[in-house]
Amino acid sequence: MEKFIDVAKVYVRAGKGGDGLVSFRREKFQPKGGPDGGDGGKGGDVIFRASSQKYTLLDFKYKKHLIAQDGENGKPKNQKGKDGEDLIVLVPVGTVIKDEQTGEILADLDEDGKIFVAAKGGRGGRGNSSFRSSTFQIVKIAEKGTSGEERWVILELKFIADVGIIGLPNAGKSTLLKALTRANPKIAPYPFTTISPNLGVMDLDGQRRLYIVDIPGLIEGASEGKGLGNEFLRHIERARIYVHLIDITGDPKKDFQIIMKELENYNPELLKRKMIVVLNKLDLLDSKKPENQIRKWKNYFEKLGYLTCAISALTGYGINELKETLWSEFQKAK
């Protein structure tokens, strides 16, 4: 299985510009012909390009130095040296590029095909033919090419998703993602099954699609570095709707408060997103009067102002209704 990596530090260096040439024509009957040294070629750029075919930054675990080609030196007979080839580096859609020293965001490659020139190639030096004039024929000077730009940058992947599934460990997030989409995340009956984000596509009647991401379960203190989820909170930052998944057989009020606190600590702006509370694991409720518990908690969260659904991600109960609700609410959130 391909390991998921969503942060990488890489060194980028553009190509050096080629040197200009000092050269003179040597033709029959003109042993002291004029200057004909060509200009050096431009150094290649280092360019990041977002690609929908990439899903992780794993490539940069092993290749941390990205260096573009140098420009060629100028040639005789006024021939310009070839420009260095640009180095095109493919990264997943949603990659944010930051300056390693300052932390400044240099680019957000949030669309397929979007590019960012991380390091510009050096300028080629002028050959001696470029300095010739009517009063200056014997030119013995040429320019050196300039160095290309270089820097260390941080690549940080943030999934492009319409819906983010959040909740405590073992709330059933991976099971729900599988029920809603064609994703096939690892699922097991114990906490922290998910150790990296999973992305799936919810397809309704072949016409309506939503991209859904589920992140590792959050625990109290996640925003301060505890547990697994804190590393991946960035992946829900772009989502327009959050599905707050809660195990109805536990303590829904406490579980809800823990997650809301972690969101607030990580980024208060996340609390402004549209949120749907989804009560899960109805199949594990007391079979005598499960409707009483469902009604109790739906009323509780609806009084707080949240649209609330009740499902069993395992059995599929309520999944179709949830799909339609997600689509409807996403259209309103646009």
C-alpha cells in the first residue's frame, strides 16, 4: 500500500544562465573579422503543477532536491546557447507551497493544472557580438550568466473535498465513508483504525457528485498535538460542509462538545461552516424502544440549531436519505 505523506520539505534550484561567448569571425580574406560570440541560454525554471493523478507527497520523501537544467553557453557565429529545460514537478491538487524560512504561503495549487514557478532560471549572459557598435568593433568582453533562484520550500497537502467527516475515534467515520462513496478505507472494531485521511466520491444518479474526506478520529487535546487527528485537520479546512458523526450509544453531548472545542482551538473559522450532526450506530441501540433515544438526541441537537440525521452506517439504514440531505445542503452552502 502506498504510504500517505502530506507534508514535505524540498530544496528547489533553477538552472544557471549560460555564459556569453567571446569569439571573432575567421573567414577567408578576413582573418580579423568582427565579433560573433553568441548569448548564453536562460536557465530552466522549477515549476510545480497540480495534478489530479497525484494523491500523496510520497515522491518527496526520497527526492528532496529539485534542480532544473542550466542554460548552454553561447556559441560562435552568433549562435545562442540552448535554454535549460524547465523542471515540471507534479503535486496533488490542494498542495500549498510555503517558504521554509518565513512560513509565507507562496502558492495554493487548488485546481488541476494550476502552476507555480518556485524558482526562476538565471539570465543568459550576452556574447561579444551584442556589444558591437559602429565605434566599437574589436569587442573582447562577454557577460557571465546569472545564477538561478534557489530556496527551501514546504509542501503541505490539503485535500479538496466538499464534505468533511469529523468525530471521535471509532464513531464509524470510515464505515460511513464506505457507505456513502466507493472508497474502501480500512475498517476494524477498535479506535484509531484510520491513520491517514481517506477521500471518496459520492455519486448520485451519475449526475451529482460530492467529494468526501474522513480524517483520523480526534481526541481531547488533538489541537495541541495529542492523538492522530491533529496532523490531518488541515484536510477538512476546505470542506464546505461537516458531517459531525456521533456514536449514539455513547455520550453524544460530551462527544459533541469535545470535537467542537478541538475545532475552535485549531481554527475558530471552522465553526462557521455548515454542520450536519449524524447519529450513528442505531443498530446497537436497545431493541425495545430505540426511537426514544433517537428522538431525545435529535431534539437536543436540533435545538442547538443543527440539522440532525440518524443512521446505521453498518447496515445502511438512513444512508440514502443522508446522501440527499448532503447534496441539498451543499447546494445551499455554495
